[in-house]
Amino acid sequence: MKRSPLSRWTTAQVEAGGWIRRMFAQGQQLRSDHGDDSVIDLSLGQPLDAPAVVREALMRAAAEDYPGRNAYMPNLGYPELRERAAEDVGVAGVTAACIAMTGGAAGAICLALRAFLDAGDEVVGVAPYFPEFPPYCETGGLTFVPVRADDASQRVDIDALVRALTDRTAALIINTPSNPSGHVIEHDEMSAIADVLQHHNRRTGRRILLVVDEAYRNLVYEPARRVEAFDHYEHTVLARSFSKDMGLAGERIGYLALHPSLTGEEIGRGLESCMRALGMVNASATVQRALLHLDSWQISVDGYRVLRDHARDAALAVNLDVAEPQGGIFLWIRSPWPDTLEYVAALARERVLVTPGIAFAVEERFRLCFTSTPDRLSRALATAGEVAARGR
Ligand SMILES: Cc1ncc(COP(=O)(O)O)c(C=O)c1O
């Protein structure tokens, strides 16, 4: 057989990590066979459309014309935008020097891992986890070490975390609100995580980096409240995205915010160098300018909240066991059949697409993205209930 020109690592990625891509391909096939309207694809984490005010800011930015408008620019972003981002973080001591504008939260996480960790280091992450975390680590020669969350509460299992830390642990990555579970890290939970890291640091003489993936930072639904990781642990970085709340996923914009204790001239130069080494160079200039044109970055997330309520209530109405979606854009549902893959396949035969939990390293659940219409969500969840009732 002819050997693929792809590297062994890439080939393994394609074979192992393809659940979301497979669901995407299946959706495309079903749509082309049966027409768009007959398929309800809730497998991908698409944001709602960008609000009008954001689209107008993009158009204004694209129309701007002055010398150097399209030239190379500072690797970490426009200085005035970094100041705005520091205000967005909203923590005393966080200034423009703490900010790097990046290609989304993905770029921010990769930048942090490249800037602060060395090949051979271990990165602990909490399952269910965003499937890109392992490849982000592996491309930097880092080993991703998963640790299961407590299934009933979706909180970090502190005892399991303690057991996962080793002398080679250099970072812990947490995601709040979580994709896929919708869990928002609580105050006592963050405090317990910080205690574990501090204790480990004292014992090993290392300083574990806490990477907080806040891709869904503004999508927190009351009574849940966002907890400020910077208040709990100094050696922390935040990865923020504008993909979801502003609907700018395709534009690739976000930022990395460093705790003030991590900043300095040398660190700034290091981040610049990593932006280039990672091939990002800088986040798109036009979308950076668009953010500057927005009077406020507090975009209403009422549209998301309404869909969250609708989807959760429709799931509960058909007796599905759903983790409380405190934030984000997903329902994390226990499979009503013993074999989640079989259940997900049965739903696909009814033309409802969701993502099996195995994609997030947890087999007994599946993920459903609720950024659809209320009508489609009702139909999808009614189907999910009917298929569940057939039993297996
Ligand atoms: C948990 C999580 N982290 C990071 C990302 C990457 O986000 P971005 O589009 O900002 O790179 C996503 C995107 O879906 C996500 O769900």
C-alpha cells in the first residue's frame, strides 16, 4: 500500500480524533441526500450570527484607509487594543503589557503552552475536555494527561487531580464554562484547585501554570457566576475568545491575558517571538480594528440564554439526564442506552446529529449544541426521547 505523505503524528490525529469531523461529514452527506431542512445537525459548536453592531464595526474597520493600514504590525496587537483588552479583564494590575491579541482562544492557549512550557513537560486537563487540547500539547512536545471530572456535579475531582500531578507537571488546563459539560467553575472549586497547585509547587519547587480556557467567558447564565482565577492563583493565564459571544468564530480573534506577576520586558519579547514561531505572527488587523470601534464588549447573550432554557427544558421533558448547562452552548446528556455510539447512530438515522462523548474522552454521555432554532431543538429532543423510549 502506498504510504501517505502525511507525518505519522498527523495520520494518527486523523484516525483518532475525528469524531466531530465525522459528524460534520455525515451531516453534509445527509443534507445532500435529503435536503437541508430534513437534517437537524446539533453536532458542531457554531455560534449565533454576529450581532448587527459587531458586523457594522467590521465594515467600518474594513473601510479604513491610512498609510500602513495593511502593513506588518506589532506581533501582540495594537497597543490601544491591548489596553481595551486589559480593561475587559477588569482586574487591578492587569495592563496592556499583560495582553497578547491572538487568533482566538485556540491561538491564546497554544501561545501560553509554547511560551511557558518545555518539550517533555506534562499538561493535566479535565475530562470531558475540548478535543483540541491534546494536539495543542503534542505539537509542542508536551504530554496531555487527562483527569476525570466528577460525573454528578461536573466539578474537578480534586483527589483525582492530586493523583495526576507529577514532578513533570508544568500546567493544568481548565475550561470554564466547559465545552462540553456547561459547568462553570465555582468559587470553592477554584480555591481548592489553587490550594492543590500551591501545595504541589512547594513540594516540587516548580510553578505549575494554570491555563484557564475562557472561550465562553461571557456565556454564563445566572445564578452561575464567573469566578476570577487571577484572584486565586498568581501563575495563571486566561485565554479569551470573541468567537462565541460576538459570533466571530471565522474571524479568529481572542487574547491571552497574563497575571501581572508574569509580565516584564523579557516576557513580552518571548511572547512576540512565540507568535512568530507558531506562524500566527499577529491576529488579523481588520478584526482588531473592529474591536476598537465597538463602544462596549458586553454583548447581550439573551439569545443564547433563551435557547439554553428551551433546549434544557425540552430534554428534561423527555426524561433525558442533562448536566445543568450553567454556561456555554451545549447540553451534556447521559446516553439513555448502554452504548452511546449505538444511540447516536440511531439518532442519526432519524436525521438528528449530536456528538458522542467519546470525542471528549467520556463514553457515557453525548453533546448537543443548542445554537439552533427553538423549533428544531424541540423536534430534535422529541426524537431523542422517542429513540430513548424504544430501549436497547
Ligand atoms: C473549550 C474551547 N476552547 C477553545 C476553543 C477555540 O476557540 P476559538 O475559536 O476562540 O479559537 C473552543 C472552540 O470551540 C472551545 O470550545
